[in-house]
Amino acid sequence: MLPGRIAVLAFPVLVEGRAAERIAKFLPVDVDEGDSLGSEVLAQGGAELHDVGALVVGRAVGPVGAEPAASHDAGHDTDDAAHEDTDDGTDDASPAAQEIPGGLMVSQDGYTLALAESRAPSGRARPVAFTITGPDGAPVTAYDVEHEKRLHLIAVRRDFSGFQHVHPVLDEDTGVWSVDLDLTPGPWRLFADFKAKGAEALTLGADLAVAGSYQVDEPQQESRTATVGDYEVSLEGDLTAGEDAQLTLSVSKGGAPVTDLQPYLGAYGHLVALRGGDLAYLHVHPDGEPGDGTTRPGPDVTFYAAVPSAGIYHLYLDFRHDGVVRTAAFTLSAAGDTGSSAPTSTPTEHGGHSGH
């Protein structure tokens, strides 16, 4: 697969071979201790995969490490209960199981993302710890460097707000990763993107329940632009099911094109894509890289996306300028047949980061 391409598969959520349909619309809900938070929230909604053409909604996330938006209080409380990622112990080697996108399973190929705690208090700089256990059941301590880091952690609330892309610190002796996250109340999804030494690259996902009153964030006004401080990021291109689409994101500041973007994780832009409903995860870099003789440092950063069916996709662009990494978020609705089936094979390379 060419660098910068996104491959998205369709709808079942599998946890070690078991399918569970994720419903797309999130609504506020009271959750009692012992309930399955993620499933309860999802169960309150209806499908939101409308065939609405190429709707794009942009919003600013802001500089990495910036204070998150204030939590909402609409009388809905999230108790200290988490959606439990389950493992039925089966080893489904079928093509369908192997072709699902990243982040939908807590365990895959013998590796498991294990959070130290599945519940957390809300607030800034809340410590989160986890391990990646290997096929032998022991925490993994040896990793290959992928995009300048041994592990990338993505945190996002299940209404797609609060996006954070961080790089935890590994305790070499115990295999425990630790990082601080800014957490608002509600159900969160954490994605660990890594490549254990001698293994294939994987993205595993786990749910984290953050206690407190919350309300689902509503989409911002429909737009192809996102404002992040003094910066404006515009998006051109449409997603259509079954077709390759070129997405070009252009960065400007004060009305002037930014032509001196700085490399971030080995590229001039970094894109994470999450599918609406099940939060299927895709982690890619743009077409080209710094120093290749052809890729310019802005204002345009181009990606290629291939989606198999109509539906909603959330994109988060990280870019660095003047030494600060900022994030702009967009929501695209892919046009096409909502009944389109998933492709029979999955491209596995994009910019040297294979498998997801």
C-alpha cells in the first residue's frame, strides 16, 4: 500500500473472534456501578450512519497538552463503572477476523492491552497506567520504534471529544507504561499503537470510565475548516464508498499560508481516523515525508482515503509549527451505498507502518 493511504473496513466489532454490533449514536445516560458503561451508552442510541453525502464538520482541538473543554453537567452521572472488554478465549483465524481495522479488540495475536484501572476520576493530568502482555502472559518490554516512538497512545471520549495523542513512558523493569491524561467525565476509549519486537504492528483498544456528570458533545457547525488558536486548517476532498479519495488539508496563520511546517513523528502531518459508531482506528501519515526531495513543508498536507461503505468518519490532524503541536478535528460523512460490504483483503502498509 502506498504511504498515506487509509484502509477502512466495515461494521462488526470483534473481541477475540466475538462480534458485537456497535450502535452509532451516543446519548447521556446514568450508569450504575457494575454496568457495562460503553455498551450501556451505545445501547441508548440508534444508528447514525446516514447517507448524507459529503458532510464535513470541523472543530478545533488545540495544542497538545492544552486544557480540555470544561465538563458538561446535564444531570447525567457516570459512576465508577467501566465497559469491560471481554475475551472469550477463542482464536479466530478466519479472514474476516484478521481484516478488521485496529482498535476494536483488547486482545489480538496473543497481545493484550491491560489497563491498571478501568475507572478514573476526571481532571487534568490524571495518571493512567497499563501493560501490553505478550503471548506468554508476561508484560512486553521490548518494542520496535515506529514513527520515532515505541508506543503511541490515543485517548478520546466516545462522543469523539477530548482527543489526545501522547507518548507514555515505559518502566523497563516491569513493562508498565504510564502517562498523564486530561479527562472529562464520560466513557473514553484508549488506543495503544505499537510493534512488539519480532511481531507485527498492532493497535489495541480498551474502555476507560471517567466518573462525573457529563453530556455528549454536539457537533459544531458544518464546515470544512477548523480554527486552532491563530491557525486555520481547511479540508478539500470527499469520501465516497468504494473509491479512493484524496484529502488535502491546508494550514494558514493570520490569513497567510504556512510554508514552514516542522516535522512531527517523521512527517509534516499526522492523521488519526476513527469511524463513527464503533471507533475503528486508523493511524497514517501523509503522502511523502520531509527530506524526500518533493514534499513541501506546507501549506498542504495530502492523504488518500479508501472507505468501503457510507458512514461517518472522524479525522484528527496533528501538525507542528513554531515548536508547538496542534490538533484540528473534522467529521466527514462518506457518500455511497450504506449496504456496501467490506473488501476481501486489507492493504497493510502506509509510510512504513504496517497493519493499521
